[in-house]
Amino acid sequence: MESLALVVSIMIGNILFSGPFALFLTLPRIRSISDSRLFLIVRRVAMGAAALTGISLSTLFLFNHLPLIVNVLALICIATHLWAADREYGKFISSRLRRNG
């Protein structure tokens, strides 16, 4: 039973912290640290790995019958990953949602 609790706590920790980690990687200060292509690739791979695990676990939690707080955390995780992707790739998503975009 302890190992199951550990797995669930790691999964919930992942959806809690992967979104803020992706947002941290897209801060303008972090983006301006280095102009090298290697740093850009490493940063985007780290952000993609965080998004892949965070969004996949969030959808797993959303489609199961779990308490409301876990579903809210999963929705927040998906929203923060979409926000981070929007900041990283030049406001592509938000420009499509604007009226005069």
C-alpha cells in the first residue's frame, strides 16, 4: 500500500509542478540567458517533456472518477502548459483567439 501511495503522490506532484516549471522556462529572463541554438533546443526539450507528462497525467485524472480538487488541478495543469507553449512560440494560440487577431 505504501508504494501505491508513493506512485499517486508522484503523479499528483507532477501535475502540480510541471506547469510552473514550463512557465519558468519561458520567462524572458531565462530565454535571454543564452542565444545559442543548443540552449534553445535543451530548453524546448525540457519544456516538451514536462508538457508531455503533465498533460498526459492530467487527462488520465480528468477521465476517471476522482474528487473535484484533483480534476481542478488537472485543468490548471493543462492551462499552464498551453500558456507556456503560447509564450514560447510567439503568441500563436492567443492571436487566433482574439477578435481582430
